Amino acid sequence: MKPISKILTLKNILIGVLILFLDFVLYIFLGVYMMKYDDFYQESEGEYFSLESMELDEQIVYIAFNVLVLLNIVILVYLIYRIIIYFLKRKNTNLQYLDYPEDD
């Protein structure tokens, strides 16, 4: 297991910041592009935010936006999992060998 000083190098921090920045820029781009749908929506085309009422490019952006949100949630859960595992290993705790009180 690597010490945290070897994981948090300047290179790794810059890569993380770049990924966050690109994610943020993509999130803003997709959100601004969806404003086109808001501006030109007509009730006669269908229910608001239904795929039937959207043009093809708006459908693609809408699906990409939702995929981006889902991907961010999956990555966040994975990072939390990795942090928990890191600290459990750091404490040198092996959960299968913990002494639990025996049932009477």
C-alpha cells in the first residue's frame, strides 16, 4: 500500500483538477444547450421534457446530460469506496478477524 504522500503528488492533483474542470465545462455546455428546448417549447408538441416533444439534437443532449449525472454518481460512489478501503487497510484492520462476543 502506497503512503498518501506518494498518491497526492502534484501530477495526480493536476490530473484530478483537469478532470473536474472538463466535467464542469461539459455539464455547463449540456445545460446551456438544453435552454434551446426551454426557449422553443410548444405545448402542442407533447408533454414538457418528453422525448416526443424534442428534436433529435435535444434528445441526444438530454440523454447525454442524464448519463453524465449518472456517471458522476457512480464515480463518486467508487471514490468513497476506495477511500474507505484505503483507511481500513491503513489502520491494518482485517474485519474477518475482529473479536465479536459469542452468543450465549
